[in-house]
Amino acid sequence: MILEEMFEALMKQNEILMKTLSEEAKRDQETKAQNKYRQKQLGAYLKQTQQANEEPLQSDSKRQEEVSSHTLDSSSEDEPFRMA
């Protein structure tokens, strides 16, 4: 192989390697963007889960307050039952 042929072969290999590196860099950027998006989704999901876990506690205490106030306010036991 003469020197010029070797140079051409090396240049072709260089082009192939540069193209491969460019494609890998693009994939790397896409992967990073996907990871960032998924992190945001996960954060939102965790926030919703936390709120959902807190709501039953608040709802239970509200229900207990409502039941307590209803039983305290309701003095219908002393009154006779009336038909409309």
C-alpha cells in the first residue's frame, strides 16, 4: 500500500469515527433530557403520593370533629319522633 492510499484509508476511518462520536453525543444529550424529564415526573409523583398519604389523616380528623359536633349538637333524643 502506498502512502497516499494509507492516508485515504486513515481519513475514511477518521470520518467514520467522527460520525460515530457525533451520534453518540446526540444520544447522550437525548438520554440526559429523558432522565431530567423522568426526574421531574418522579418528583411530581412523589409529591402526589405524599399529599394522598396526608389527606386520609386530615380527613379522619375532620370526620371525627364532624361526628363529635353532630353528637353534641344533636339533642333530638329528648324530642319525640314526629311525622311530617
